Amino acid sequence: QVQLVESGGGLVQAGGSLKLSCAVSGRTFSNFAMGWFRQAPGKEREFVAGINRNGDTTHYADSVKGRFTISRDNAEKMAYLQMNSLKPEDTAVYFCAAVRSYLVPTGGYDYWGQGTQVTVSS
């Protein structure tokens, strides 16, 4: 069983920054690709960013490319999402997710955290 717990959400003004963290417990962390997703009110959950097992390959949604950075620390069993130049449209509940894969999937994740709220005011 894999458990994921997000932290770091909050309220920030447009143009500001937040760093989300995801603590992972359970199976061997380095066997899993990690992803961040978000869900805004009334919208479907969408892929934001992903990182492969080794941390040397990343993939981003076009809407966040150049502003968000995903990273991981396999020794600490942590994944991160650094969010800069935040916009009101980034407001959503952010979820981290894990899947056993060598690649950086944009879907099909098996394990999910409970989510953390990010609110960007204009």
C-alpha cells in the first residue's frame, strides 16, 4: 500500500509563489513515477506535471510550462511542485499521485493523496 500526503497549499496573490510537498510512505518510492494534478470547481481533474522514477525526465501541461517545476527526493520519499508566477486560474485543489512506471504518464495513476487547496487572488 502506498500513502501520499500533500502539504503547502494556501492563499497567495497573483504573481506569487507556493511550493507543494508530497510525502510518500509504503512501497519503494523509487519504483514510482510521480505526478501532480489539479481540479478546479466545476471542472475535471487535469494533469499538471510529472516526473520519472530517477527524476531526470519531466513533463508539464502547457498551461504551467515555464512557471511550475516538479522535483523529487528519493532518499526522503518526497515529491515537490514549485509554483511561480501564479495566476487566478491556477486556483484548484492540487493532488499528488504515484504510478509504477519507467515513463512520465499523464494519466492512469494508481495512488492519490487527499489534495491541498491552492487559491490565487487577483
